[in-house]
Amino acid sequence: MPSSKAGMASLSALALVLLACVHDAHSARPTTNPQLLKLNAKAIRPVQLATQSAAVTFPQYNFTQPLDHFTNTGFTWQQRYWVSDRHYKPGGPVIVFEAGEGPGDERMPILDTGIINILANATNGLGIVLEHRYYGESVPVLNFTTDSLRWLNNEQAAADSANFISNVKVPGISTSVTAPGTAWIYYGGSYGGARAAHMRVLYPDIVFGAIASSGVTHATIVDWRYMDLVRQYATPQACVARVQQAVAEVDSFLASNTTSAAIKAVFGLSGISYDPDFASLLSAPLGGWQGTNWDPAVNDPSWSEFCAALGPVDTATVKAQGLTISNATAAFAKYINETYASSCPVAQQDECFGTITNKAQYLQTDLSQTWRLWQFQVCTQWGFFMTPPPDASIPRLVSNLLTKEYAELTCTLSYPPGEHFSIPQWPNVTDVNKLGGFDIAADRLAIIDGQADPWRGDTPHSPDASNRTDTTLRPFKLIPTGVHHWDENGLADPSQEPAFIQTIHQQEIAFVKAWLKDFKPSS
């Protein structure tokens, strides 16, 4: 397969990206072509704190887990975890970070200057990063076929964490830190945030408290809210207006057989046969908004670069490929051409950017095909298929060609029926939402979200969710102007953080310390 520098090019996996998710894109992505998913691994990887020294390391250990917690297969595997005891005093809590849909060793900044360090410092706690099954080196199988992935689901992952919390013996710590004798506070962001909330609901006897930051607790097959929240909150709004204008114009050209080839040529993508693949690639830059961050050293500059390329709002038009197009479309086309199209020869663009035109790429299942992991979770339980709004009166940032059926193609192509397991026709989002969805709640479960987070539509702060009262026992906090789990990272010198980040960190310290006053250890 030819190399491509496609950058941020798939929003339905996390998802991302879950999510995933990344963590700076835990998350997220528009085309689901595996080549693009691999190129966009950044989208589900965590923020890398600028304050972290390369010399900062934490000891890594392994914990033995069964392959299946509910049926005895006789197989076990090793789950990685990392420990920071720099603030620990006997009797202190354990503050565990859910690594989510990415390698756990990339979460070390969270132990160093991020939220785990912040809370451990305030409570004399023990900090832990726990790697999720199938991710990083916590891989229990020999390949990523449909059958081999059947143990990658919410139930097994939650049981992993419960087993770890109840039975881990941390090297170097002379006293037991297992629950319920020790208070465990479970923190996660994005997909990991949903996992944190689920742990508090599923295992209240051993998870004393949890913080769900940008926790996508509501799974949905169609996720039009993601792009709509980008439309409403991304800045500068002039950039958003230019995208709206260009997308509407492109769709009008794609709707006609006499102009569809010409508009693809304008973007340097005349080699893409299937119009939805072309439309999907055009949505790629929009995922950059999710990666913006309050710390300039962590911030993903791709959104700012994209907006700078689009230029100011105007009404001028130009001629290109025999079409009369707006300056907005011309600028958009130039950006796509230079950023994506130029990396792949026209004759190979179906191979670089296609779905149904390059089916063989979906059938690679060796352990290097890590794009298959979060995508499998998307296809089986989470959904998050990015589409335009269902109401034509709502302005849109993505093409009308991006239907749920188009998004689902990746699922069908990637996971053919196995001998022991077949994916559902549509993601079984009930598996997630039965735990509470928008309404998930419990004492000592904090919901923290960003006002401008495109994933907010899948959290309890969604426009579709009921409002709640913010209390110490059930914190419900919205970070003004915040994007994706902005409370997760921190600086070595907290006084250098923006005031609103200092505020949310102090609030988290305050409610966790208040919770711990009520902790009564039991055996």
C-alpha cells in the first residue's frame, strides 16, 4: 500500500478515538480506511505534557488476568500497570488512571504532572496507570481476527479492573492497597471517562469514587452532535462559516454527474472513484478541533493551520476545472490538495483513501494492525458514526453523503464472521446505555466536561441530557471554553496554569478530599 500523510482522517473510530480514544483524539476520525486509521494513531493517543522530562520514568509491573472472566478458557495474559509512590503514605487512597484505547506507557505524563499526580499529592495517594486489555502490550491473543477480538468488550474490561483492584499486590508497598480496605478513586478521560463512570456503577463496593472527564457514557449509532458542536463552539467562527459554505457547494457539485468529476479534480482527488470516500476525506481536518489544548506545548496546531489556510470570509469566486467556485471552496481545495492528495498519486487514490474500492486492506489481522481494536469496539458496542444533522435546517460541516450506512461499511469489511463470533448488524449500544447513558449517576461520581468539546453530545452534559445540580457528593462541572478532558493534564508549576484550569483542579482536589473523609475501610 502506498504511503500517505493523510493526517487526521477518520472520525468514526475515536473515536477515536474514542475516544478513542485519544486521548487527544480518545478518541476520533471521518474516513475509516485502515491506512488512514494507522496514519492517524495520534487521534486516540494521550496528550504529551510539555513539562514531562524524558528522564521521568515509573516502574512497570504485570498483573495476571484471565482471558474470559465469565467462562473458564484456561488462558491468562499479563496486564501492564505503572506506579508512582512519590506521594504515598500508608492509609492513603489509590488514584488509578484508566489508560483506555491506547498504550499505557504513553500515559506517564499523567503520573508525573497530570491529574493523577495532582490528586495523589493532595491525598497522600498511590498513583497507578492501568493499561486496557488488547492495547499497548496488554494483548491476550495472537492476532486481531474477528474471533480473537471477541473478548474485547466493556464487560471483560470492567471485570479486569475489578479483579485488579481487589487482588493486586504492588511491589515495594509493604501494606495491602486492595479494595475495600483501601479507597480507590478511578479517573478516566473520553472512553476512559465512560469506563470510570461504569466502574463506579458496576462495582460500588470496591470503587469508592470516580471522575469521568469528557466521559462518553452515551453510545449512539448516529453521532451527528459531534460535528454540530464543532460548528457551534470551534473558533474562529469565521473558519467554521467557510467550511459550511464549501461543504454545501461541494455537495451541490457532487449531486450532478456533469460536475462531480470536476469538483474532485479541483481538490486533487480525481482518482477517488466513490463519492462518499471523497466527501469523507474532506471532513478530515475537522477532527483537529478536538486536539486543541490550553497548554501551547500540548496543543495540536492542525486546526489553527487549517483555519489559516481557509482565510477570511468573502463573497468572491474563481474558476477551476471549468467550475465557478467560491474562494472558500478554492482555499479548502488547496489545503486538502497539499495536505492529503499530494501524498498519493492519482492512480492510487482509491488504494489510499477508498473503502469498497480496496477491500483487501481490511483483512490484515496481525498484531501490528492496532487500528482494528477501537474500531472493533465502535462496531460492536459504541457506534459514534459521524453524520450530518438529521434536520436539513441545521447548518452542517460534513457532506450529506456521510450516512450511517457508509460508516458501517468499515465494520462489515473489517470483521467478517468468524467461527465463534460475528459482529452485530449495528453496534449494540444498549450494552453501554443500560449503565445509565446520559443519566448515569452515583454518589462520589464526578462528571467533568468541556463546554466546547465536540464529544460533549455523548456525555451527561449533552444538549440532549437533563440538567443536574452540582454538589460535592455528585460533582457536575463544565469547564468554560474547555475542549476534550482539559483537566487531565497539568504543569509542574500549577501557578502557571490558566486560572480556569487551576480552578477545576482545585475543585477536584476539594471534592475528592471530602469524599475520603467518609471512607471506612473494610476487609
